[in-house]
Amino acid sequence: MFPAEITQQPADYLKSLGRIFARFGADTQDSGNISYGVDTGDARYFCKTAGDPDDHAPYLDFPARVQLLRNAAQLATTVQHPLLPEYHQLIESPGGPILVYGWRDGEHLGTAAGRRDDPSTPFHRFRALPLGRIIAALNDLYDLHAEITATGWVEGDFYDGALLYDFTQHQLTVVDLDSYVHGPHRNTMGRMFGSTRFMAPEEFALGAPIDDRTTAYVMARTGLVLLGEGDAFRGTKPQYDVLQEATTTRYPSYTAFQTAWLRAS
């Protein structure tokens, strides 16, 4: 259905496809990307672009945003999993690439620090779900990252804002894996992109190795954030012990972490 290349600007082309029912820009994110929900009449799509080339306010310039979109397209072609939206293709345009995914209903779990105790937020509502629902979501998330690890990708800039949850269908969706890197590498930034609540120590240390042990740490932190920490933890002691070990003495690999988690669960 979609061409490999167009001569129109992304927004103009997407408007020609059908109704734009959602737009995500500077009012909802600071990356500089602009994304659209498009209803063609036959289906709904999520279309992500690199945004305005002349917008210099984001922390990434336009060429860097373009590169991350191409990286996300590469990941989408190598990893297929029920938690990921269906990837259709990359469309080249004068305004940079357009990534076309199937639309997924859901609410962002990422929430500003000042509202995390607000019972009306998706984050708080998710944490208030029955324990079995949360564990099932974490099991799926950890299974996804087992596939990601098996295909050679390493976590980057993952936090709860990458999670959508459909409270009607009880379906978790993972988005925005643009900063994942193919293969182990070293920290060339010092303080890397990400949310401090989720980041591994090596993501703050210039020259430190970033590999699947980093992925294990970030996934364990995600479990602690979603299940609660210390006396507020809602899971079992064996589950808590696994998450704690992954973030203290550390597991030697992502596989070792996931194996321990499944045994504890």
C-alpha cells in the first residue's frame, strides 16, 4: 500500500492518506520527532517522522533524529514480537524517513514525577491492577527482551514512557526503541539518554561496556518500579530477590536474569 519514496513532505503525504486523528509533537515529547495517527478508512496506522528540520530546540538535531529512525526501522525488521506494533515499512521523503506501524490502542505509563501518586494516571492505575496482571505484563516484557537480546540488540533509553497499556484488552505494547544499539558497545557519552530510575550504572560512566547485562539491569529496574520497592513490593520474596540481584551483584547475562525470574515466578 505504501510507496518506498515520495516527493511530498511527511505531513502532506499522511493527510492525503486519510484522517489524521492524533498528533504527537513538542507538546507531548522533547525528542523533536512528530508522529501521527492516520485512519485510511481500511486501517489505522502510527506514523513517526523526524519532525521539523529547522527545529533546534530538542536535545537531538535533525540528522541525529533521522539516524535514530533508521535504527528503529532496522530493529523492527529483525525483531517481531506480540508486544511490538506491526511494522510496515520506511518511506523516504524530502523531510526524512517516515516509519509506518500498525496503530495500537493504549495509554502511556510514563508519568511526570509529581503525578506518580495521582490515582487517575495510567501509571498509578497500572500499579493498582491485580498482581497477576502486572506479573503477566512483566513476563511478556522480559520475553520480548530475550528475543531482542538473541538478535543482538542492547537496551538504550528504555523507561516507562516506552510502555502503552490497554486497560480494556489488558495488552501491553512497547514503543520507541529507537536508541537500542545492535551489539555490545561502550558508553561514549558519559551520562547517556534515559530516566535515572531505570538506568544501569554503566550508563553514567564514560567508556563503560554496554551489553546484555545492561538490558538485564534496566528490565529489573522496570520490575521494581512497576511492582514497588522495599516494603511496598507486591510480588513474592523470590521475585524481589531476583530483581535486587540484577541491580546489585548483577547477573552475568540477560538469559541468566530471565531464567532466574521465571523460576521465581
